[in-house]
Amino acid sequence: MAKNVSLDSMDQKLALAKRCSHEGAKAGAKAAVFATVATAIPTYACGKISPWARAHLNPTAKALIVSTVAGMAYFIVADKTILKTARQNSFKQQG
């Protein structure tokens, strides 16, 4: 009987962990899309307007700038969301 209770408890913890990571991935993807748009517009506009940027930033460099910002936004927001959700679940289990 004790074995079933611990398995049920583990299944519940696994379901909570999956939900936390899913929410984190979803929030991270939203942040990455926003960061891509918010970075791409000024990066490409600067490449058209600024003589220095036109001379020194090729299309690969511009794409690297945009993709780096999107990746950073994804991981930062996903990590914060997962930690926030896990903290909320921890307080629910204690109370």
C-alpha cells in the first residue's frame, strides 16, 4: 500500500513538473517572438540608414544579433516562469 502512495505522489510531482516546463516554454516562445520583432526592426533599419552599419554589418551579422536576442529572451523568460510556477506549487503543497 505504501508503495502505491509513493508512486501516486511521484506521478503527481511529475505532472506538476511537466506543467511548469510547458508553461515556461510557452512564455519563453512568446518572449522570443516579441524580442525578434523588437530587435529586427531597428537592426535592419540601422543597416539601411547608418553608413557605418552598412559598411560593417553584413546580413549574417544582423541575423546573429536578432537571433541572439531572441534566444536570450526565450531562456530568461522560460527560466523565470518555471521557477515562479515551481515556487507557487511548493507553497500550495506546504499549505
